[in-house]
Amino acid sequence: MNNLHSPIYLQRSMFYAVVFLLATALFSVNATAATDPSSNLQGYGIKIFRTESGLYPFVQIYLRSFDQNMEPLINLNERNLGLMVAGRVYDPDKRQYFVQSIRNREEMIRSIIVIDTSATMKGAPFEATLQAAARFINSKRAQDQVAIIALADNKEGFELVSNFERDPGTLGRRLADLEAVGQKSRLYDSVGFAMQLAAGVGAGGTSTGDADYAASTSIVIFSDGKDEGSAVTRNDLMTRITNMAVPVPIYSLAYTKIDPDYLKNLQALSKNSFGKYYHIGEALERMTRSVEDIQNILQSDYVVTFRAYLPIDGSQHRIKVGMEYPSGSGKIRYQTSQLETLSPPAFKKVLGAQQRLDQALPALKDRNPYMTNPFTAGLDSQAGGGGKRVPKAAQ
């Protein structure tokens, strides 16, 4: 990128600001809503999963990036991920925020595997499913957790084979006990329970550097897409997906030797949940490659950590993460979230985490982490506070 203080960069910055404001009206998506990548005209974007301020004034934003194929973008950093807090843009040269890959951090990633054990999956497809599920488990990081749900002929329509578990050996043994003998495929009931399990998983703890903190939860489905007799419908699941406070992407591995029209059910679930659909067809060898791709996506999330200077008043403040990718291209995509300014409890664990972040992001003496725009100088009524609070009615 150009030097931030050069006249050329300032001219470009004004142009970017106009693009940014136009994008606000046209493409703004709340962090809790589903995203349709097909509406992304430039073929890439970001999705904020959660914003955590439990270590305030230090705030962490968890996000996933994607290209036109829903593959993660690589090498995102402070020069192509910009930050706006309460209407004011952070200056990356003041080093008040940094960007890290989740791959090298301690937070865990949670996944819920849903396996179709109906008789229509019997034989080679089911064996390939178990092998691919085992590969998915073996590809996770040590701190990551996996739960397993299997379709069943009981009154619920599913069985919780394993709750969230870290040990690959334990998960592998539970996988090995599964058989494709089911007479009905209550797929939607099983996916609904997986969503319920995901929603019941809290962030956990107050330190986002703790391995017990879940950065994201996703669902991985192995099925032919056929549903028989579920209490919930596909439309019910779509509504749940849209209303979830924290996105839970669904990754579908769709195999079939029956009616291929059933695969559309899986495709719809994945698309609506910001996940990805893998058309396996009858090419079973694609399953292993597909689960490796899913693990790569899950482990390629980014975390933006910044030091805030907003007053502690319990209010919600809008924040935006803007992405220029590739760097210097002038192509910008962004997403909006909210930050709540609360004073965390002075527990030893919390204070220790704050101290570590304070060393990485030392406070500025002038409490001004923002870029300077001569045309807006003096318009901010809250010196060092950076903008207007979100009205209660809008929260």
C-alpha cells in the first residue's frame, strides 16, 4: 500500500470513504444474519461471527473470510483489514489493533458431525463416510472439540453418539460402533438438534486466550439429503438459521445413489447458513478431500484484537471491519457488529489476560487511535470517545 501520509494516499482514502458509505446503504449485513455469497459482486467478503469485550478495553472480533468459492482468504493483516469504532477509523500506524489467524491461537473450534445411518447409505458410501469423519477428527487441533450425532429409529429420530470431545481415540471408537441399518431418515430433526446443541454452547470463560473458549461452532453433515417423517421442516430450519444470534455454518457432504433431487435439501441448508455444499455424487474419493477442505476453512478464521477508548457506560457502539483485498486494489468489503462497553470483574485470570494485552497494545497518551481527517475535525462531541452511541431502541 502507499504511505499513509502521502498526498496520493489521502486522495485515495477520500475515494475509499465514499465507496465505504455507499456500501453501507447497499450491502450492509448485520453480523447475526445469514449471508448469500452469490450477492457479493466482487466474489469475496468477510463474516463476523462474534465480538467479545469481556476483557475491555481490549476487544476481539472473530471473523471468517471467503472468496467466490467460499474458500478462505490468506495473509489478511492490518494493511488490508481496517477497523472503524463508533464512526471513526483506526490508524494502523498507531498500532492499536492487530490481526491473527485462529490457527495459531488457543481458542478451540467446535464441530458437530451429523451422520446419516439409514439403510440407503449402506455399503461403500457408509464406509467412506466413516473414513472421512475419522479423517476430519484426526485433522483437528489438540484443543478442538467434536460431537457426533447419528440418525436413529428411536422416538427422537437421532442419537447423540458423543457429546463434545477432544480425544481422537475416543471419538474414533464411537464412530466405529455405527451401522447403516436405519429404516427412516429423520434428517431435519437431527440437524435441528445439532443446531440446538451448537446454540447451547456458550462462549465460556472471560479470557479469549483460554483453550476453553469456543471461537466458532459448525455442523458437518454426511447424508443423501432424504428426510422422512421429521417433526420439523426444511423451512423451519431455514428460519432457525436466520435467527441464530451467532452463525453456525453447515457443511454438507452430499452422496446419493437414489434420487438426486434430495441433494437440494443439503444445498439449501449450507447456502443459507454461510456454509459450503460439497457434491460428492457417487465419487466417494471426494469425501476425504472435502473434509480436509472444511478443516482448512475452520482453521483459517481471523481474530482482530484492538484497544478501545470509549467510556464505560454499558452502551452498545457500532463497529465495522472493512477489508481491502488484495491490498492496494481499492476493492472494499466490510461488515458491521456491536461492542458493549462494560468493566470486567477484577478476577486474577481476567487481570492477567488484560496485562498481556496491555503489553501488546500499550495505551496512547493522547487516547487517540484514529486517523485524522481535516474535513471532520471538531465534529466529534466526545473527545477520545469516538462517536455516537447506538440508541436503546436500535439495540
